[in-house]
Amino acid sequence: MKTLVTYVSNTGNTRRVAEAIFGEVPGEKEFGELSGIESLEAYDLIFIGFPINAGGPNPAAKEFIENNVAGKTVAVFTTHGAPEDHEDVAGWLAACREAASEADLLGLFDCQGEVDQAIIDFLLKADDPKLRAFGEAGASGEGKGQPDESRIERAREFAREVIAKAGD
Ligand SMILES: Cc1cc2nc3c(=O)[nH]c(=O)nc-3n(C[C@H](O)[C@H](O)[C@H](O)COP(=O)(O)O)c2cc1C
């Protein structure tokens, strides 16, 4: 079995999750940014990760998934600035599932990822009170240091579960 772990990551959070997942993959495997992937043909199992950007899956990742995963065995992982129990997360995850609806989706993982200071500064100046509230949460230190070791360990567990399912 040949496995690919590929990701989009603007500020490194999703990449850290991708590395943890990759570390759990046995056998033949490849690791790389999604922008460098031309075809999924060679792979039996594909982990694809990306951040949540502006209330949905990162657009480049979403487009890639919609156009390339039909009939493939896939697991999706994502990071977002909001805490995992935020009311908007379920909708973002539904959009991730929807993008991969043509694939055999073996699992979906999400966790919080620290929001970059430049984004916090931008959100603090937004007109939309919801966006400002995100900025204020970030400015107060919420999410700092995420994904932490407990989240990385959850990502490893997720990888092991998906790999076990793929081997069934
Ligand atoms: C342009 C932009 C838009 C974002 N929009 C959201 C959002 O709608 N909801 C959210 O929870 N986090 C949002 N974030 C925060 C990122 O999803 C979060 O920090 C993520 O862990 C970043 O992953 P990365 O370091 O792999 O890029 C946004 C970040 C950026 C840069």
C-alpha cells in the first residue's frame, strides 16, 4: 500500500498535524505540499489537510479535493483558529465532507490552530462583530501554542484509526 500525506498550510499549524500523521504511516509513503501534487493515481490512501479560511475549507484545497478524489480512499484533516467546541465548527466540517463526497472518506480530523498575529490585527478592525470577537479571542491569547501536544497526539490516533480501516 502506498500512502500520501499532503497539505496546505499558511502558518505551519496544519503542517505540524500532517507531520504527526505521516509519522504513523507504515510502508511506502510520500509527504508534500498540495501545490506540488499533480496526480493521486499512484496512491492507495491519501491524507489531505488544510486550514479553515474565512468560514470554510481553504479554497485551493477545496477545489483540489472536489476535482481529484473521486473513487479514491481519503482522510481529511483541518485546523481552525476557533476552539473545537465553537458553534461554527460543525458547519465547516460538513463543508469538508461535502468537498470529499465522491471519495471513500475514511475519517475527518480537526483541531484548533493558533491564529497568526497579522490575522488577529486584521480581525480586530473588522466591521462584522463576529469577526471582531474572533480577533479579541486571539488577542487575549486564546489558541496560543495550538496545536499542542494533546492535539498532536489526537492526530496520531486519527492516523492509526484510518490506517487500520484502510487495511480492512
Ligand atoms: C485568511 C485567513 C482566514 C481565516 N479564517 C478562519 C475562520 O474562518 N475560522 C477559524 O476558526 N479560523 C480561521 N483562520 C485561522 C486558521 O484557520 C488557523 O490559524 C489555522 O490553524 C491555520 O493553519 P495553517 O497554519 O496551517 O495555515 C483564518 C486564517 C487566515 C490566514
